[in-house]
Amino acid sequence: MAAQLGDDGDDMTEASEINVTPFIDVILVLLIIFMVAAPLATVDVAIDLPSSTAQPEKRPDKPIYLTVKADLTLALGEAPVPRDALRAALDTASSNDRTQRVFLRADKTVPYGELMKTMDGLRDAGYLKVALVAQDASANP
């Protein structure tokens, strides 16, 4: 919009450039708002960890199953194992082959912290290949 009010020698010309500084300021404020609000949008979701729809892998010839029972005791195969004797029992079951995969099973009622303690015990014993065993979700209607 150009206007000329008089002939005072000052030409008022129309500015054809858009001032983008306010636009950038608004975008940066919106970016900060979304960065702050995004972590707050996450909520706790009740999930059932023991079921899975993943395709089962081929079962090894002699799998090593470590079970965490509902009373938080451990069993290697069918034999109960105290937590402090876990390394020796695993070494015996795997013939000291720490590259074998250990299949970890846990009851639904086992707290997540206890499952992590068991996995830490496996890692401390040198067994880094751990597979979590779940019930097939398609088998449960």
C-alpha cells in the first residue's frame, strides 16, 4: 500500500519484502512448547508382557531354561537353584560354554525388578545371550 500525501520530497514506496523475523520467533516458541509438552504426553499403559505374537525360532537340541517362579525362586530346567549358585549350575548345564543361549521364563506375577536382577545375574555369570520366553498369544483366545 503506497500513499503520497504531499510533495515534501520524501517518497514513500511500498515494501515488497516480508519481514520473517516475527514468523521465525513464533515458530521457535512453538518448537519449545512442543519439546516441553512431548515428554508429558506419555502415559503408563497396562500391558501383558508374557504373551507374544512373534514367530518362534527353531528350538536348540538341548535348551537351557532358567525359570523365575512366582515365589521368586529359580529353577534351572526342573531343578531348583539358589541365586548364589546360579553361575556354577549354568556352567554345569552348558558344559562351560557361555556362548549358549539361556531361555529365561518368568511367572506373570514376578516384579520387573526381580526379573532384571536375574538378568544381571546371568550377565555377571558371563551368559550374554538371553532369550525371554513368552506364551504364544494366538494360543490364548
